[in-house]
Amino acid sequence: MWQNQVQQVALGIRRRVFEHTIKHQGGYLSQACSAADFLATLYVKSLKLGPSIAPPIPLPFAGPPSVNNPNSFTGAGYHGEKRPDLDRFFISPAHYALVIYATLVETGRLAPVGLEMFNQDGSSVEMIGAEHSPGMEVTTGSLAQCLSMAAGVALAKKLRKESGRVWVFLSDGELQEGQTWEAFQVIRHYRLNNLAIIIDMNDQQCDGAMETVLSLGNVVAKLTAFGAEVVEVDGHDIPAIHAASEKQPEQGALVMLAYTNPCQGMDYLNKRRPKLHYVRFSSEEEKQELEEAVRKQLYGVSQ
């Protein structure tokens, strides 16, 4: 069953990000915990993407796009051709890049050796993903610019009467940004019902728990007021995620609020709350303790 494949991909994502974190003395580990299940569901089942047309081993960075740089490229090819009948998938929280790369590897769109190029000088496999990074199509920083750009693409596809949808992956921290809400105004105005948005509601941002930094209030009421059709879902419930993705609003965007656990599959991380944004080790002993606990949970064995 496809659900079993999704589960294996999600487990593979967590394992790859964990191994990277241990090897490189740190990493965006909680993002793999929270997002692996819904990303695996999207890539394996829900998204209508063509086969990758990008090099399995990522090319070196060729410089930023410009009229004077014919060699520049984006990472969109890892999601296949830009055909009218296919979906487009935009990644907004660029600090999830390692998780996206791991997802591309697990779904056969990127060679495993690509992860070894992560954050290396001259590499396109950026620590904070940019438009040339695998799976990325636009540079999204400062945080929360992506939804505006994706809305423009959705409007273009709507005007051309193309059947493919535009998907956007957001983090809940982006709901603290003004440009996100400006984008939702545009989406409502143009009735972009070909736009689907999934938000990782893991209640974490770089300064700690969301509620202690800037409370979001009633997110459902806000999004509904901005014309979105909101579906709340357990971000680790694979069938529920796919069922929600199949909804097609008549006038507004589909917004899936995926409530997730930033320690899912790695219970040891609960000891680090509320500082979960980036996992670093204060000592070799701490690293060994985390590695022992997480390896046992992910692989069923100790070191």
C-alpha cells in the first residue's frame, strides 16, 4: 500500500537528517521530526509532479540569475517539468533545506552523494536553500516572501486555464510576518483556488515556542477571514493528510494546518525544549547521549 511507502520515506528522511546532524555536530533536526510525514505524503502520493529532470548529483553554484549569466539555474527541475497539467511545489522555509534534500533522496530525485555537498564552498546544496538549491525554485528569504511569489505563479496558471495546482510549504513562524497576510489578501482578491498551502504547525521558531515569542491568536478565524478554506489535520496522520490535500475549494486557497510534534520519532529531543530550532551539542557526552537514544528509536538498535 502507498501508506507503507510513505512511512518508509518519512523514516528515511528522519534517519538521513539525524545521521547528518551527528556527523556535522549539529543540524535542523526538529524540522525533520515535524515535517517528514507530510512531506513524504505529498511527494509519494498527493503532488502531481513529473520525474526529475535535474542532475542527480547537483551542479556547483553558477552564480545568481541575471541577463549576463546564461549558466545560472534553479532547483525546480528536481520537481520535474513545468507542464500545464502538473503541479508546482514551492518551499518557503529555506532552513528546512536539509529536510527537503533528504526527501528528494528518499524519493529518488537526488543522489545520496548530494547530501555530502551540503554547505560546502561552491556548492548549490545550501544550508539555507536558495533558488539554485535542489527542490528550490525561488529564494525565499527574508522569511515569508515565498507565498507572494507562488501566488503570482498561481494567478498566471489560472489565467492560462492550466489544470496543475501550485503548492506552497510554509512554517508557522511565517504567520508572524506581515507579507504573508498581504499575500493572502491578493490570493483572496484573485480567488486563487488553484493554490494549496500546507503549514507546519510545530509551535517552534528560532527564539523558542511560538506562544512565548508572538502569539498567533485564532489562526483558523484569521485565515478564513482572508478567504481561505482551512483544514486542520494531524501532520503525522498520513491518510488524513492525503485526504485533506484532495479538497478543491471553489473560490479561495486551500490551507492545511498540519499540527506536528517537533520531537516526533526522536523523543530524546523533548529534553531540549523549548530550544529546538537548531540542534547543537554542548559536550561530547551530550552528543553521545542523544545519538544512543535516537539511534535506538530510529533503528531499533543501540550504537
